Amino acid sequence: MAKIYGVQMKAIKQWEARDGIGTSANIYIDNKKVGTFYDAGDGGCVDIDIDTAEARQKLEERTKKYFENFPFDKTGLEEKGFAGDFNERYSFLTNSEAFLEEVYNLQNNENFFKKNIKKGFKMLVVFDYPFFAKGPHPYLPATMYGGKDPLATITKVVKEKKKQFPYLKTKTYGALEDFIIE
């Protein structure tokens, strides 16, 4: 099951909401339920309820570790004229809510991967575009690839997409172990 530094989400429920998709899930740290995650899908903040101070501390430590190892992509900040200290102005992009959304996205990608592996596909590519990058932000859905050499196909597709969207980032998954970040 997808997890980042021992943090995972289970019992995920989704529904159509006023401003996108609403989500609720249980939060687990080291296989122990420690709280809940709730996004009403109404454009407001996410509600995160953690049961104990100890669990909150663990979540904060793992959030910090995640963003130290996988920093927020600041591509385009200067081009758009954003000034000031990133950590002060944009701390909301690297807090526990943002971290839990990464865990949630990883879980969704794993579910998509499992579903499509059964259909004969072999690899999943997730496209990402930096938040602040200039130019149009493309909608590029996660895509599964199969065939004799899916990696060659993926390489060709990514090369073509990067001509159109130079800041494009990709993540490739080929096994369930790829959804565990330790």
C-alpha cells in the first residue's frame, strides 16, 4: 500500500462536490490509525484531525523530511515577479496538509496502477507541471503504457511533451514497490 515515510491513508472516500472532489480518509503512521483527513471539496481548507500530540509531532517530522528530500519546485517564481522568502510567503505549500495531499495522490496513482496492470499495461507515467512555471499549465492525465518496450514508448512521449511544455516533470511507476517512499 502506498506510503511516504510510514504515513498512509486508508478508507478513502470521494464524492463530487461544489468545487471539485470531496475526500475523506483515515491517516495512519507506522500502521497505526492516528487521525482523519477531510476535504469538503468546497474550495476551503482541508480539515486534519490528529489524535495525539505525539502523532502530530511524527507527522510534522515526516512532513519536514519529505520536503527536504523532495523540495517544492520553485520554477518560475522569479519570472512571475514573486519576491521574498519562499518559506515565509509560501509555507502553505510545504505544510502537513500539502504532505498529506502528496500521500493521497500517491495512493490514487497506486490504485490506478493496480487497476490497469490487470488489463495488461506495464508502467504508469504521472505528469506534473511546476505551480509557478510560466505558460499554459497543461492537463496531462496519468497514463498507463504496455507493449514490448513501454519504457521506450514513455521516453518518446515525454520528449514530445517537453517540446510543448518545457518545465514538464514526470514520475514513472513499474511495480507496487515504487509507491513506497522510505
